[in-house]
Amino acid sequence: MAFQIGIGPRVRKSPFYDATVKAGVAGFTIYNHMYMPVSYGDLAGEYDRLINGVSMWDVAAERQVELKGPDAFKLAQYLTPRNLSRFVVGQGKYVPICNHQGHVINDPICLKLAEDQYWLSIADSDVLLWAQAIAGEKKFDVEVREPDASPLAIQGPKAEQVVADLFGAWPAKLKYFWFRKAKLDGIPVLVARSGWSKQGGFELYLLDANKGTQLWDRVAKAGKKYGIGPGCPNYIERVESGLLSYGADNAVDSTPYEIGLGKYVDLDQRTAFIGKAALKKANEDGPQRKTVGLIVAGRALKSNEHRWRVFKGKRDVGMMGVVAYSPRLKKNVALAQIATSVKDDASDLTVQTPSGARKAIITAVPFI
Amino acid sequence: MAFQIGIGPRVRKSPFYDATVKAGVAGFTIYNHMYMPVSYGDLAGEYDRLINGVSMWDVAAERQVELKGPDAFKLAQYLTPRNLSRFVVGQGKYVPICNHQGHVINDPICLKLAEDQYWLSIADSDVLLWAQAIAGEKKFDVEVREPDASPLAIQGPKAEQVVADLFGAWPAKLKYFWFRKAKLDGIPVLVARSGWSKQGGFELYLLDANKGTQLWDRVAKAGKKYGIGPGCPNYIERVESGLLSYGADNAVDSTPYEIGLGKYVDLDQRTAFIGKAALKKANEDGPQRKTVGLIVAGRALKSNEHRWRVFKGKRDVGMMGVVAYSPRLKKNVALAQIATSVKDDASDLTVQTPSGARKAIITAVPFI
């Protein structure tokens, strides 16, 4: 189905909004109260650029929540079950955030900018409110606010060349999730080796919202000889790569153990963190659900608009969050959250598509 | 500009989604992580039905946050600066929610379902996370969750007749914001005299998400003889009526005093509430900004995609959140948040539209 999106003042525009319109954006979603491009109308071309070339994405909607002040580290550590004791300035870490019941409410990257300054680069939920509430009630001496920081992703195998032409040799030496501040023609940016694909690349966090078009144009110009073009987080590639999309792939009451994030939970650390008691119990009881890859039989499926149910024989065993036809595998690949009681070699699994049931088998992720 | 909206599994569908598609919905926004209709492609007809007839709206995206348990009242009162001491079962109250800095983070209606059960019917921000964080840190004995409750609004001067045909005489006797549970052909609903217009009407909170199409069809059938048709929160009428749209009309760091909600703040109550100290100070210092109505000179303006700046002479004095051409007044009406230093009879105000400056005068709201 095709519907228009209402464009009005309630939803924020990205600093790159005007540039994406000029570049031919065809569709948006809304993410963290901001418009985010989801299509330039050329699905095959956008996929190809990401897999074989280089693509640039307005992901400003990946907003930042800044924790700054004497208690910033205390708050950062209290917010996540991950042990941050060896976290150093310049480093980024993937830090799932749980509520007091141990349910994941967001899965940000945390950037350590200084001993007393952290950014949470968030998925689509109001971590700003969550962190403000916690800081306020704990009476932590910390300011929690949204800084002027808007990521522009450069992704794909040729991303490294584009970034080298822009900044020189040093970005290529950054380790995964590490970052450094820099200037580009006077535009302040933070360059991080990150991005929501497994094709390699960087995110340039624009640090002056007034310079969105300037940065976009500069990157487009540098990327021209590598065939750069506009794109967006690619739903096919992200399924092939098994990247979690918080909100799409999981039930809202999922523990980290139920969405493949158990390895980030350190129950043995001495420090308190939100959800510790609940997660201890969840770990002892064992997870009720698991996130798995599925290969769905039959001809190529279009992307799903709704979640689909997964059955083992006649029993409803969970939900499939996302399916995509992989051009590389020539198979339908899907991510699903199903009961742990279902064995990985179960032979009688089906997925209930709008046009009938399809056989499915569980497989390891990433698919490629 | 016209763009498509991405329809996928990450964003929730309303229980009325299928019915609105069948009814010819043309455009959506995303609100509380759920698709919400914003257009059926007939702006004039939709406005006319609301002003002169009756209109039905899928406003399921107006999600509920349930507070339930022994400490539910304690939490409800702690969340809002409004004094809830005389709150009774069956009543609804408009309860702005502030953070510890005294900034408004949402402006819900609170429904008291029982002495130990409250629903916050929210605007677009994650009050669920906010309330869970507060409850968790205060160690309140209360469950905070999203119940299965999805409002369907019936608005307009003939709404009362439609609801009388559906339920009998009692809904007409409900006072504003009051509610009662009922059944309609076995569909559980909560009937409230409320809705985001000033044309009168009700909201039927569907209490079983599986019965969305059934409820929609039942209301459409009952409304047929009154000329009912599909609609959505109407941006023209809401400006004429001076209804606040949280997120569109206000800066994110606004106190209640700066968005016309000062009357809901009770600083004298003995009970503690979040932001009390900050609001006391804000009240003593006096607000820096005020929300005003503007009449913008010149020919009919289209609705604004971006916020516009407001100037007094050459001085930037604030922002206009929304403008609409009022078919009834035959004038451009707008809501703006500007410096309190600007007098209400200021003669040299202009609004910076994309096609140049327009003169504006401050006027009382509602406009009609």
C-alpha cells in the first residue's frame, strides 16, 4: 500500500532534510520524532551501492542523549547492564538499556567523549526522558539533554576511500565504534567507524545543524568518483546481516537474553544497574524466547507490512518481525522471535504470510 | 511536498488500520510509535463534516499508560503539578507532566478508572518510560504498562446523536472528560466525553484490539443518517480553537507558564510532585515566553511544513508553530510562542514565511 506522510511542524526535520529532498528522497518514516528517509525509489540500485560501492544516508534521527557532569559516568553505568569499567575516551560501546523489569527499552551505542561526557546514540524511544527521570530521582549531578549532533552515514566497501579523501589516513585506523572529532571545510564533525550495516563505513556526526546541506554536498562531491549515491538503512542488507531493529524484531517485554543481547549483561559486576535483580532471575529461569534466523521457502517475498505468526505444526510459537528476499542468497531471509522450546532443527515450522503458510527452517545469523 | 510513508513492522498499526485503509485514508503520520491517519484527501469536506456534521477519527495512537496498584494514586499525583486531591472515579482531568527542570514533557488526560487504577491518555512522547523510571526509582508498588485501549473519536455537532443511537441517553449526560464503560454488540468500550476539537463529541476507547474493524463499521453504520465520514484531528479547526499540539507549538524546554498551562500548576499543595522546586522558581522569576494567537495578514496561506520565525521590527522574538487559513474567519490564524516582553498590542510584528515577511497582530485564543 502507498500512502503519503504528513509533513508539518510537529515532527522535526533533519539538518539534511533539504539536501535529501534535492537528492530525490521518495519516502520517509518518523524516528525519534524526526523524519528519516527510507527510500529514494530505487530499491535495487540502493542495495547495489551499499553492497558493491558506497552510499550516503541521512540518519540524523539516530538522536543523541548527552550525559554531562560529575556523575555522568555513574549514570551511564547505572543505565546499562554492560560493564563499562574499561571504557575509554574515544571509544564507543553497544549498551542495551533495560527497565527495572529487565526488559530492553533501547539499544544505543554509547560514545565516551570525556571522563564526564557521554552520548547515547539511540534507537526509536525516548531515552532522553528515561535518563532525565533516573538522574532526577537519583539526584545525580549531571545534565541530560539532546546535543546538536546529527549522524550522516557513509556505508559500503568504498566508504573508506571516500572518508580518506575527505579526512586523510587516520579514519581508516579507527577501531570499530571508535571516533574522533574533526573539521571539514570549517564544519565541525565527529567521525566514527560505525553504521547500521555490515558493509563497513563511517558515520559523520554533524555538530552544527545549520551546516547540513554543506556537509551533504561536500560528501556527495568527494564520493562522486566512487559512484556514491543517496540511500538509507537498507532493510534487505540488515536482515542478511542479522542486525537487530529495536521495535521491529522484538516483543516490548523482551529481556536481553531473548533478543540475542545476553552477552552484554554482566551480572557479576559489583556496581548496581537498572534491572539487575530482574535480569538475575531471568538468567536463572532461562529465557522464554529466542531470536533466530529463518529461511522461508518458496518464491521471492515482498517485505512485510505487518508481523507474521510462526507455527510449529499447529502451535503458535512466536512472531516473525521482518522478511526480505536476499538477492545474493536468492532466498527469503527472516528474523523471528520464537519460543525457546522450539529446537533449532525443527522440521515442521511454518510462517503465516497474508497469502498462506510457507515452510521455514531455522538458520544461523548473519545469513551472509 | 508529497512523500510516501514507509509501512513496515517497526511501527505499530492501530486496531482501526484496516478499516481506515478501506475508508480511503490518504496520509499518515507516526505518533507514539503508531500510524495515525492525517488525511483522507478531502481537506474541505473533512473540515465541513467536523464543523457542521459528524466525523469519525482513528486516534488509537493516543496511547494509554496505565498506573495500577496500591501506589497508583501516589504516582499519578507525583507525576503532575495539578492537584488531584478531588479526583473521583469516572472523571478525567487534563494533567500536564513536567520533568525535574519544570519543562513540560507531555500533556495527557488522566482517567481515574478505580481508586488504584489510572490511565494517562498521552500526546507523542514516551510517558510509559518516564512513569516506569519514576515508579522504579521511587520503589512504588504499582504496575506501569500500556493497556489494550484504543480511542476512536466521534466529533462534531451531530456526534451526540450518533452516540445516543449507539448507547442511549446516558452519554449525553456525561460531563466534559468524564467517562463510563459499556458494551456495543459485545465490543467492550469506554465512552468518554472528550476529543481533540472544540466541536463537541466523544471518544470510544476500544478495549479489545481484535475488534477494531467491527467497532469502526458499527459507528459508520449508526452515523450514516447523520452524514458521518472519516476524518482526523483537523489542523485548521484546532488552530481556530487554540488547542495545544504538544511538540508542534512549544519549545521543548517550555514551562507550563510558557504554553498557557500555568493554571494547572498548584504550587501550594502540600504533596510533592516532579519539578515543584523548578516551577516555584519559574513562577517567581516570571515566564520568558508566552503562547499567543496571531492573525497573519495577506492572502490565504497554506499550512506550514516548518516552523517560522516571528520578528518585532528587526528582533527575532520567537517562533510560530502552526498557521492555517480559517474558512470561517477568512483569515490566516496562527499559534506562536514569543518573548513575554512583546506587548499584546505590538504593531510591528512580522512572521517570516518562505515567500517573505507578513504582518501579524496578536489576538486572543480561541479565535472562534
